[in-house]
Amino acid sequence: MDWEKVKNLVKMALKEDIGPGDITTEAVIPKDLKAVAFILAKEEGIIAGLEIAKLVFQTLDPKIIFKKLVKDGNRVKDGQKIAEIYGNARKILSAERTALNFLQRLSGIAALTNEFVQKVKPFKAKILDTRKTTPGLRLLEKYAVRTGGGKNHRLGLWDEILIKGNHVDLVGLKEAVKKAKELEKKVEVEARSLKEVKQALEAGADIIMLENMDLRIIKEGVRLIGKRALIEVSGGVNLDNVREIAKAGPDWISIGRLTHSVKSLDISLRIQLNKN
């Protein structure tokens, strides 16, 4: 994790929420009031982002004590305490929403990822994410996928070659692979039909993505490719069909919905006076 980038994200998020000041809290809460707060899970799921939540509170006030009661990757139950927070009441309240926003979204991603991971056992297929992430939050969202037991696909356009349909439509599949191989990196090709699967094999692609194919075509694509390339399946994958897709024998299954349409985990904060 690049913590300098995370720190900048946290500062930006706090500035967005607090702006020139939390006028309600400053008006009604005494300046030096001490409090203890508890972060609670309101549904079962996988936790991710506790260090980010801690960073939010301590960015606003380094004196705040943040005590984790579970670890990232742990499964929690409805009503379970996740963390305890001790410190200035104003600062805790002002940081609350930002901390929960990070924690809820990342935990939602981890929880959904883990559902897919459990579905594909005992098959060899690994669950991967995509670049369909929230702008600015890719680093954190891909961390959440790993926390849920998934694997990261490419982080951006710079680290892996993936020839997509739009590239093919402009220059042709074989020509695209030929040019990409000049970079001396592994080349992945998105194949939208069995015809493109055959072309990708002839061109020497290292990885072939079976894109938006039904199960019958996926099975045929896996048979055609055999061990001549790694096989990825993407498009139209959900919790109802992922097991059958994994059973067909691909190496990877990439799922955009892990990050682009995930439901945040329901998590809340409760606060009370610290009488100690």
C-alpha cells in the first residue's frame, strides 16, 4: 500500500466533508469534551479498511486512540464491535462520516469478493477485479479485493498489455498482437468470438479473455485454447453462474461488479461520554 497516496486521499476526503468547519458540532459540543466511540457492524460481512479509518481520525487529531477489535479480512456478525475510539468528542464526530465512508465501501467490496471466492472453490479459477473502480480510489478498492480473497488484475494502463475490442476494431487482432509483442511483455487479448480466439492463438497471445460469452461458448473456447495460453473469462459473471463458469476450467474470472456496483457494508458509530 502506498501510504503517502492514502494520506492524500484521506486529507482530500476530510476537506470535502468538513470544509471550513463542522458548524453543528462546534456549536453544540464543548471544546474539551472527552468521549469514547464504538464502530459496529450492522450486518454480517468481511471487514476491510480499518487502518484507513484509523488514519482518518488521527489525521484530524493525532491524540485520538483507535483500538481495532478485529483485523482486516475477518468476518463479523451483525452487532459486533469492530473498533473503539477514545479522544476529543468534537474531532471524533467530525471524522465519523469520512471514516465510515471508507470503511463501509471497502468492507462491501471485500465481502462481495469473498462471496465469489467461496463460490468457485474447489476449482482452479481465481477471482480478479477490473479497472472499473471509483476515480481516485483504485488503490484502496483493489486492496479491498485482496482482503476478500481475490486477486488484482492490472492496476492501470501502464503495467500490463490488454488488447481490447476497440483496439482490434481499429487495427486488426493479429496486427495488434504483433505490435504489442515488440514491448517484450505478456500480451492479453480480449476475444469476443471463437473466431477471435483462433486468431489470438495464431498470433501467439499469452492470455486470452473470453469476453461476454455464454457458458456453451466459454466451454468451447477453453477446449480450443487448452494449455496454449492462460484463459480469462469476463462479462456477465454473477453469483448465480460463477461456479459453472469456474467448472468450465478458466484460470481467471474477472468481475467488474466487485467495485463498480457493490453494496457498502452497513457499519455505524455510537458515541458516549468518557467518564474515565
